[in-house]
Amino acid sequence: MTEEREPGGATPYAPPGAPLSSLPVHAAAPGISPVAAVIGTFTAPGKTFEKLVAKPTWWLPLVAAILVTFVSTLLIAPKIDIEATMREMFQSIADKTNSEVSEEQIQQALARQGAPSAVRSAAQAAVSAPLAFFFIALLLWGGSRIMGSESRYPQLLAIWGHSNLAFLVGGVLTMPLFFSVPDASLTQRQALRFVKSNLGAMLPDSTPAALLSIAGSIDVFALATLALLVVGMRKLPEISPASATSVPLALWVLWVAGKAAFAALFFG
């Protein structure tokens, strides 16, 4: 009888006299359908991510990200008062530099930007959604490889895509809130604080923009996405739980810091 060997040629060990059935059997890990993966992300994330790592699928979360981004932008873009937002930004810069901004400068800036169409804004957002999808997965893949994981890029596409579903759910749930808002009634800053799902929405208007940005990042749906990312990263091969946790946390901290710096520069 030919001995059954492990990959690499090593003979599996069994106690003397043990039946052959006691030897380890290396069956291929079962995959998961795209729809079952979406449902399982919320009902059984640990088992779902384990199957996604074994046999990645990510096209359905990508399609969902494009659709939600397009529809939400199409809905929210008309609610933003571009002129008021521009004036707010110019006034903040003037206050920081102890200078003055003339009405002519503001009108010139508005003329250069033009009146944005909601459809055009939504189309641009929909195009940027897959670019962001693949780029974030690339960052996560690079971080996991630095931490010693033998991960493959499609595995991180699957992990990121399904983790991001939590954020997309937040986008869908907040859309109805904007239906009652009149067009051109909110500045960009007010729109970001309109939905009361983050700490920034609870702070007064006088709060510095950088602090508002940081508090706004402490969001229920963003934190749910981060938690799912950690669960998924921990299913990757050859990576410790601490390393799997640190990669998404580090990227999130960098993102929050970057947004805060931008807010401090342009909105005071």
C-alpha cells in the first residue's frame, strides 16, 4: 500500500496500530456564493470571512458600492449650497492668514467651478468608487504582507468589499433623511453633520473644524466596518491576531488624521 503523504513529502503521523481513517484528510475548503457571503457578513462574519479567504468573491460588494455611491450622491448633491460652502472656506482661510477675500475673488472661484450637475457629480462619484475600492484593498494587502501574511490580493478584495457593506448600509439608511431637506440649504460642513450617527454631529457649531472631523470619523457605521475588517484580517494565513488588528487600525488612524488636517487647512 502506498503511504499517503502531506504536501511537501512528509508522512503524516499516526500512533502504532491506529486505523488509516485517523490520518488527517486535507479537503479543499468550501467556497461561498456571493449572496450568501453578503448575508453571512452580518449573521456569521467569522465563518463567512473564513470561506471568503479560502475562495474569494468580491464582485457583488463592488457593484453595491458603485450603486449606493451613485444614488446617494444624486440625492445629496442638490442639497449642498456651493456658494455658501465656498464662502465658508474662503472666510476660514482669510481668518487664518489675517487677510481679506473680496467678493470678486469669490465670484471668480464660483465661475471657474461652474454650477455642478447632480447627475454629473453622481457619475463622477460612481467612477471614483471602484478606484477607491481597489486602492484600499491594495493598502490592506500591502500591510498584511508586511506583517508576514501569505495573503493574496483577491483575498483582501473580498475582505474589504464585505467589510465595507456596513458603511454602505449606513448610506442607504441615511438617504431618506435628505428627502425632506430643501435644495441648496446645507453647506458641505452641515451636510457631514446632518446624520446623527457620529460624535461630530453632537458637537456645537463653534467646534474647530479639525476636532469636528475627528469626532465625525467616530461613526457607528465606520466603526462597524473597522470591526468587520479586523475579523476578516484575522482569517488570513500566517498573520498574528495583533498584526491583523493593527493593519486596519493604522490605516484608519492615517485616514482620520488626513481628513482632520484638510479640515483645519480649509475650514479653520
